[in-house]
Amino acid sequence: MATKHKCPDGLPEWLLTFADLMSILVVFFVLLISFSIQDTEKLQIVSGSVKDAFGIRQEEQRAGVVERDGNPERDFVKRLSPIEREENTEFATERNDESQAQGPNANTFKIPSNEVEQANRFSLAAATLRQAWRELPDITSVSDNLIVQQTEEGLNILIADQEGRSMFPEGSKYPYEITRKAIAAIAPVLAQLPNQIRISGHTAAGSLYPNPRYGKWELSSDRANSIRSILEEFGLNSDRVHSVVGQADAEPFFPNNPYLDANQRVSILIMNEDPPVPPELRP
């Protein structure tokens, strides 16, 4: 007669079979999940939940400014000390939206422009002058005689002679017609600028003057005054002219060679100075 085997501790025999079945089912479901399509976001959530359940948490440590994990962050706002600066708080009647003034409340339009703003303004003026000349195909042949350069004194426009091409007839104070067109083209541009204009005439060293009473000083002065007359004829206000002078050959454009043709020129300087009377002021 066969004897029945009993589970230890007096447990029923069917419990062993049930435990084996549950183990097999758990392995089966784990394999199903392993071979199924995984959702990354859900997997991260489950992974985080498992780590929290077992007491595993990610800990970040900061080392100076640069953090070991991720981009540098700050848990609090850095304490800043305000910089005191003087501001004009007078009430004004005109707006000044280009600066830090709160509309027309602060009278800050009297603050002068810095060097960078001056340079940008002259750069725009130089580009406008060159564009005015490009729109005149008739003066293409004398484009090398027209020079625009920015100096410490301001924006300098040179009407200079070149080898084989002069801007004035020999010994004459009146320019060629092509020179006159070039001067007339830039007159409206100069009229829109608030700066004062200084016109100076220059001659090259070694020039001969048949008339002993009309030499390099008279010729350089008359040529500068002739350019002034053309500018005023085409829109420049006479009040904008600071001075008209003749320098003769005292200030050559090429000091190392004062005999070059390019030293014979007329300079139109847009002065880097504030006008004595503001342009917006009217009597």
C-alpha cells in the first residue's frame, strides 16, 4: 500500500503545484514584455518608480560654477548691486525713443552721441554719397578722382586730379562740366546733414603761374569758393558753410611727393563737430 507524501510544515500538496504555476506565468509575462514594443516615456516612469521603491535616487553635486551633471544652474538669483548714474530728469517737449528715456518724460536728447554713433552716421553718409555718384553714368570716367574718406576731423570728400585726368582746366578756377555734375549730385546729400562744411583748395608743388598777381594762393582759394557756389546752387544752405580757404601747396595729400597731380584737389570736409546752432532751432 503506497504512502502519501506530505508537504513540510503540514502544508497541502496542491500548494507546491500552484507556486510552480505562478512562477512559470511570471516568467512568461516577463518574456512577453521583453519582446513587445516599449514606450520610452513609460519605461522611464517605471524605472524611476522602481528606483524609488528600492531607495535608489540620483544625487547631483555642484563643483564651483560648472556642475557635474547637466548645464550650470543656480538655485537662487545672484545678489546684484545697482550702479548709480546721473540722468537728466527735466521734462521735455520732444520724444527721444532712441535712448533710455521713458518717452518724453526725460530731457535726454541733449546727451551727445558717442564715437561709435558718429562713425555709423558718417558711414551711412559716405554710402549715400557714393550711391549718388553711381546713379550718374556720365561721371564714370572720373570715378577715381572722387575720393571719400573718414578721418578724425570728419568725413572728407576729395575732388582730386589724377595723372591724365584733371578736374579743373589748367590755371582756371572754374571746374569742368563733369566735375560740376559730380558736385551737384552730392549737394542734396550734404544739405540733409546737420554738420558744418569746410571747403579748402589745394595746389601741387612746382606749378607755373604766368600772372605774377595770380598764383597758387589765389587759385586754391578761388577753386574752393567755386565749389561752394555750386553746392549752394544745388541746395546747400550758406549757413552750413564753416569756412572756405585756400591752402596752396602747404598741405600736400602725398607729403612724400608734393609734385604729384593728386595733391591738386578741393576738399569738402563734413566736420565732426556739433553745429554752433542746433539745426532744429528756427528764429
